Amino acid sequence: MSCFSLFNSEYLNITTLSIVTVRTLKANVFAPVAPVNQVWPNLYIGDESVARNKVTLSSLGVTHVLNAAAGRHRINTGQQFYSDIQVVYHGVEAADHPEFNLQPFFSCAAQFIDSALKNNGKVLVHCAMGVSRSGALVLAYLMLCQGLLLVEAIIAVRLNRDIGPNSGFLEQLRQLEQSLHLQSKQIPETISISP
């Protein structure tokens, strides 16, 4: 089954997109495996080794780092770690388990990425393996700032990197998509009511 055969009304209908559908999509869209991959123009997903390698970051031209596994007991880099290479840092203290609520971080992470890209920056989003937490935050950015549906965002990223947000993060992204869909339905109604 080709990833493009998944583009039918069932998969694009926001009300029918389920975690099972997303898992099927993840299983059928194969992606390169490397420590770091560009998944969108000037947007990279990588693992901890890349985030700690200042030579690699400099060679990629990375100007911003979003650490999706920040904190003392996780990947404790921080702004000071990058001060000698002039990289702007943002940390999200997220645990990689399905019960962790990543949703409160979707908007601030998306704004961080969007601001950097709009100012001609290059962004590395990472966690320990560059698979679950970082993948979820990049998907949220693509949905919030680029207007992609979850299925479209997954395909766009997985064509370039093997991401796999855990089941809890996928459910939270599905909820984000439903929320965005409801908001988009309310905007035209508000506009049409105005004189």
C-alpha cells in the first residue's frame, strides 16, 4: 500500500481519523533513519547526540534549538550550553509516556519554530531519540502554523524522518486537529453575522 493511497475521504475526514488510522499510516509511510533529518524547509528533527554536537549544529546552520526533553533529569543543555555558537534555546520538560500531557506545550513550541523560520532561522527540534516528543511538537507546528491536517503532517514528516509519537501524544494531536477544525467552522459564521 502506497502512502498516497491513504488519501481518500475516509482518511481526510477529521471525524473519522482515529489512532488506528494514524498507526496504519505510520506503518505504511517509510522514512529515512539518521541522527538528524530535515523534515520541512529549515526545520530539522534529531536526537540527543546531534543536539550536543555543536560542530554539527554549526555545519547545518542551526540558529534555534527546541529541546523536547529538557530538564535536570533528562537532556540538560539550556541556553548557556549554546552561548558560544549563538543558538537560541527553548526547552520543554516533557516525559515520553502516553499519560504525559504535551498539549499545553503545542502552542509555545509552534510559536518558537514559526518565529525562527519567519526570521530565516534554522531550527533543530530534538528529544532523546528524535522520534516521539520532538515528532509530536513538529506535527503540532505543522498543524497550527502551516494549516496541515494531522495525516498530512505525518506524511510530510515521515517522508523525511522515521518519527513515532507515542499513543498518548497521537491522541492529543488528534484532539488538537478536532479543536482547529471546530475553530475554523466558527470563524465563517462569525464573519457572516457581522454587518
